[in-house]
Amino acid sequence: MSQASERRALAEQWLRHHGPLIGQHHTLAWSGPWNHVREQWPDVAAACADIQDRVPQHVPIWFFQGRTADPPELIVAVPFADEQGRGPNVRLLPNRPLSPSEIMHFNHFSQAAWVAIEEGLLPAADEETFRTALVHLAGERLLE
């Protein structure tokens, strides 16, 4: 199995596992490219000032919104490459402390979705096609 097919298979496995778990308590929205996100959400840009030159333009930024929290819960996941250019890594920006388990689920899901886009498992261009493909892999509840 090639490295690309291994990455693709692991991304699919993580999306199928972590998507439904996250979907129990959160919905997923996204925005991009990074330049747009920096303009629209200055707090996100400020929290990523040290990595902003290593955030890719071709993948979305994830916004996980809590279903029932008051005040509303928001966890932003920003992709970035490390100093050697390896990635995607994840910068999580929660508005509340996360448990180690939550960190793992959000990190794994985010990385898997970005890899799935890079490997062609999820389409990057058309939002409706992307949504349909993501529902197929991660479950409908995540996008409700």
C-alpha cells in the first residue's frame, strides 16, 4: 500500500470514528481560505499569529459549535505545517477548557478531514459536494 493510500485509509477511518462522536454534542461549520478567516475573525488571527505563515490556503478552517452550551461553545481548528513543513497539525482554539479526550477527537477529526481533502477523498471546491461527501464519511448529525 502506498503512503498516499495509507493516509487516505487512516483519514477515512478517523472521520468515520470521530465524526459521530463529535456530532453528539457539536455541529461543524467551516470557512476559508485562511486570508478570509483572518479578516473575519481577528481573535482567531491573533491566536495564530505565530503560525499564520504556515497555515495553508487550500483547506478550510473548522468551527465546531456546541449544541446546548450557554454561553455558546465554539472550538476553532486551524491547520498548519510545523517548522519543517510537515502537517497538517492542528491549533485548537476553544472558548472553554477541553478534556484530553476532547482534544484527541477534535485533533484527529480535523487532521483527517484536511488529509481527506489533500488526498481527494473529500472534494475541496464545491460546498454542496463537500457536504454530501462529509456526511457520507462522518455522519449526518455532525452537520445538523
